[in-house]
Amino acid sequence: MILDWFKKTVVNKVNALYFQNIGGGEVTIDYKSTWAIETAFMQNPDVYAILTQMANKTSTVPYYCKKIKSDESYKSYQQKRKQFHPTTQGVLTELKAQSKTFDKEQYKPIPLERPNPLMGWSEFFQLYKIYLKACGNVFLYILKNEQGKPIAIYVLPSHLIQILIKPNAFNFTLESPVLGYQLIYQTQSIPFLEEEVIHIKTPNPDWTFEASQMYGQSPLKAAYLNIENQISANKHLNKMLKSSGAFGFIFAKGESLTESQAQQFTERIKDMDLSKERMAKIAGISKEIGFQRIALGNDELEPWVALQWDRKTICNVLGWADELMNNDGKSGLGGSELKEAKKSVLTDNIYPDLLMIEEALNKYFIPFFSDYKGYKLCFDISEMPELQEDIKMLMEWLDKAPVTLNEIRELIKFERLEGDGMDDVWIGKGKIRLDEAMLNSSFLANIPDDESPKI
């Protein structure tokens, strides 16, 4: 029995479980991935507005390729970034971590001036955000020259991509089970090698024997009924407006209409509706008639109440603030609640998703450029307008803190200055160095509590 134990081989039970029913072939695309783009995004105004706001805000976050001081400091910085919170202390921690991680004098733009001939970087990051939030997946295709250097990078249509699995993947231990990818549109199929594509996805707890967990989870799936409700409500409203709210039967009071009279009456109403002449909407009739409506009106259905609820639900599943949707017409007026909402979506929605693509590009894209050795792509939200109030509070705090002038300059991304006193701590109105003030107790006693060094 002991000999049998030593003969045991390593078995990856997860792969055996995931891929035992697939063999080699494609992983089925969830039909809602196609629905998320072709129906939810293209036909629902609220989904379109929310995702467009996200995409636009994503494209405004500054990014640089920065020279790192060491791999260890960069790893530490990455951990701290995931814990970022929009407070004065959070901004201070972020700026301090940046000063310890990057060489401030060695910045470069992202390697390619444009990601590909079809778009600029702003549109590239906008598409990334839309596909990630709509489908839960982003597939980036990297085109390389014969020397293996990237010459273009594309965002593939996530809702049309299938993942191909290697034969016998259920027997693999740590080898990647992905053989490649294919883009399927109508009767066309375009294959991609695994090393040509970067797959970024959201967590997916929806486990199936078809290995659907290889794809990310679309947030819109959770709001499927809400999105369909809104589309149905808009279609209903469109029908109501086209019929001027009339949907029912016309009848004669007292005496029934003959079949011929009813037919003539119907044709006359159609002619009146189609005619553009001013007096064509007026007609005479020899009988007293009535109208029996058989459809519920807006006052009975109260669709606006349901639409507001659906809108809030969609915002919730997408991690977006309903206050930013201008539903009350006040989003452009400012206010503390709106400011907090803008700050919250930046730090809780935009920033985490940018860290995902930043990590992917730093691993599979940037290293293939020889002149970018030691550089890392970095998105910096500390420069965003939403956080400038925190920056102002930070500067007021630093104005009173026992720090050197050069430490302050480093935190606000200014160059260090070599000069007398730049690395000394100054206190008091007259900018007396701390070491000198410690020798003069009478000076310290006369400094008002609210006085601070002016920098």
C-alpha cells in the first residue's frame, strides 16, 4: 500500500470536473451575452445612458507609463491601491505610495500612439468599459509583427466570442485549458490563438457542466426582467401615442350599425387619420355613437412608477449612482449628495475596472516593447476633479504638518529642489526650522494654535 501511495500522480480535480463533458471544442456562449448588447444596450435608453456615462468617465482618467523603482515596491503599491478610499487620508496614502514606487522624472506615454487604425485610446477604453459591464467579458486582440512586437491592439466584440478548449483538458494539472478563441457572426467564423488574445472577465459563480464559468458574469443578467419591462413599457407608450390613446370599439347608441355602415364608418376614420388637410379631421354622422375603451390607460398602469423602480434596480446591479441619471433635473446643479455620488462611482466602479485592464496590459502588452523595460502602465485617479476637494484638504493639513518642503513637493508631484532648508522641517510664521525652534522655547510658546508654516 505504501508503494501504491508513492505511485500516485497529481490530478487536478477542478479541471476534471469542469471539462469532463466537453472534450475538445467550444464553450457555449450564454445567449444573454448577445442580448446584453443587441437588446439591453441598443434598445433600452437607461442601460445605454448608464453604460455611456461609465465609458466616458473611464476615458478621462489620466494614465502614464512610469519607471518603477523596484518590483517589491510596485507589488506593495498595487495592494494599497485596491484599498483606496476617497478621503484626505486615502489621497495622502496614495500619493505617498506613488512617491515610493515610481521615478517621477521617468514617465512615458503608452507605447502606441493609437491602439489601432480604427480608433484612439479614449474609444478603446470606452469600449472596454461597455463590454465589461454589459457582458462581463473583454477580449483584447494583440497584433504583432514578425519580431513579436505589438503593432496594434483591438477590442473584440465580447458577445460574439467563443472560447475553445483543448482536447483532454480534463487531464491537465496546471496547463491552460484554453486552445484559442473564435469570433462567430452569422455564417462567419474567425479563429484566434490563445496567445493573441487577452481575456478579462468578472467573477462568475454560475457553474455548469458546459464550463460556462470560463466566461465572466454579465451584471445585466440580474436585471433581465427590469430591462425587458422598460423596453415593453416604451413599446406600449409608442403604440398609445400612435393611436392617440384610442384602443377599443365604436358603437351606435340606441340602434345598431349595419355591417355596411360600420365598414363605411371605419374607412372614414382611416381617411381622416391619414389626411393632412386642415378640415379633414371633421366629419358628420347621423347617429349618436359611443366608444368603449378596452386598454388600460397610463393613469391606471402607472408605468412611470415602475420605470423609476426598474431604473434604480439597473443602476444598482451596475454599481452606478441613480443621482447621476438626471432623473430629477438636478444633476447639473451640484450639491453635496451629487458630489459624493460622483466620487463614489469613481472610486468604487471606474477605478477597480481600470486596475483590471492595467494589470492585463502590464503583463501581456507593455513588456513586449524593449524600450519600456521597467515601466508600468498606471491609471492615476488622484488627478480627477472629483478628488480635488480632498487634495485641497490634504494641502491644508500638510501646511500644518511637521514635514519638509521637499516631502510636500514629492507628494504633489513636483520635483525636489536642492537648497538650504528644503529638507528641513519648518514651523511658525517666520519659517523657522524645527531644529532651531527647539532651542528657542520662548519662540514655541508664542506660536498661536492656528498658525502654520506657509509653503
